[in-house]
Amino acid sequence: MTAKMSLKEAMTTSISEVLETMFFMSLEFDYTGNMKECIEASDESLMATRLDFNGPLKGWFNFAIPDSIIHTFAENFMGIEKDQVTAEFKEGTIKELTNMIAGNTFSCLDPESVYNLGIPEVVDIAETVESGSDASGEVFILVETIDGSLALKGVFSK
Amino acid sequence: MAVNILIVDDSMPMRAVIIKTIRASGYGAATYFQAENGQDALVQLRDNWLDLVVTDYNMPDMNGLDLIKEMKKDDVLSAIPVIVVTTEGSQKKIEEFMEQGAAGYVKKPFTPELIRKKLAEILGEMSDDSEDEFEGGDDDLDF
């Protein structure tokens, strides 16, 4: 339980640092719910990613974000106009967002340990509801921004 | 002073962000080259005269650490400073980058100020209008 709380705190801190530093957003967090509920509640299409990792803990992160929000993120991130955002830019932005949040989570959790991060990949939104084995712990965070909500899930095991 | 800078990152948006940040740091006169991974970077390094490499660590085909190792094997490329910009935050990894010859390290997420500071350490302070500034005026120019 203690480890899970640390993971939740590390993920929360990481999301704050990444979105506030590089996307200039203020955020609020909600730890209730899960990815399935989040998907069902969304009234627009969602983009999703997965990033695997191993180290003292192994598992993966899923990130789900409404298409309109990733469009805005890509505009802000790359400093381009709305009509210049392409599907490639959106995919690149959500992958980099996932990469930064995952890497920063482990820096926050334990800067002394080495974690190997995989390459982030875009996945079908339905894959994000996958759970780990019985021995896995799962942390779900709903992140509220001024533009809407996005969700991050971490599945961890030893 | 115009400099040639190679940005190595498999994320195209991140390459764009790094270029935008470096430009905003007063290096607007620089020429930017781009590569998607270490292998691609080595080709660029052998085809162009470059003054600085800014590389990610975690990339497919060849990561940033292997790129630095390959550069150190080459007499010419080994003299080019490399800044690692990455999400890798463990002390061991940072030490490994520096031991292998990285000139500097910036952790993502980064602020423009952090990038500017690191560039200033390595390339020296400069600004977009630096070419117009001669402290001694025309009298000191010897043709």
C-alpha cells in the first residue's frame, strides 16, 4: 500500500511538472474511477499510448487523451497554428508526452534506480483497459485541464 | 558567431521544440540539422561540419549513449560537444553519460532557461544581434 501511494505521488508530480513546464497548464487530479469508465464517459474519440518499462518495478503506462485536447497540445508544444497540426504531429506529441511523464515518474520515485523505458507506441483505446496479473498494482489518475480531461494508468509489478 | 547544431531525437515534435527553444535562447543565427536516431546522426556528422550535437537517449536503432561512444572512436567527431536531453533521470545514467564524454545533460521536462544556460556553458553567451556588437568599434578592425 505504501509503495502504491509513492507511485501515485510520483505519477502526480510527474504529470504536474511535464504539463506545467512544457504545456503551461494548470491541473486538478481525481484518483477515483478507472480507464474503462473514462472511455465510456468520453463523448469524443480518444487517442491512446502504451509505454513498457522494466527495472526494480516492471509494467507499463497507458495514456488516453481526447483528440481535441491533443490537437491543442500539439499547437502549444510545437508553436504552430491550429490548421498546421497534422495527424503525425498529434501522434508525435502524445508519444513524447507519454515518454516524458513515464521517465519523470521514475525520477520522482527513486532517482538512484535505473529504469529502462521502451519506445512509446500509439495503441487502440480498447487496449488501455487491460490489467496486469494478480500480483500487479494499478494506479489510475484522471487529470482535469481547462480544455478537458485526460487519463493516465500505470500497471506495476516486481 | 554562426553555429551548426545537430538535433537527434526520434520525436519530430521534440526536435521542433528543441530548435524553437534554442532559437529563443539567442542562437537564432544557428543552422539546424536533424536526425531521428544515432545511426542517422552519424551520417549527418560525416556529411556536414557541425559544432554541437543535442541528442535524446532513448531512440530506436541507436540510442544517444551509443552515439556518443561511436563519436569518441573518431578523431574528428570526438571533439564535437554533445548535450544529452532526455527523460532519463537516474544518477547512474547521468554519470554514465558524462563518463562516456557528454559535455552536458538536460532532463526533460526542461525550461528554455535551462537549455540557454547549458548552451552558454558550452558555446558561450551570444544573442541574435551579437554580430553587430564590437566593443572596440571600427578603430580596432585591422584590414
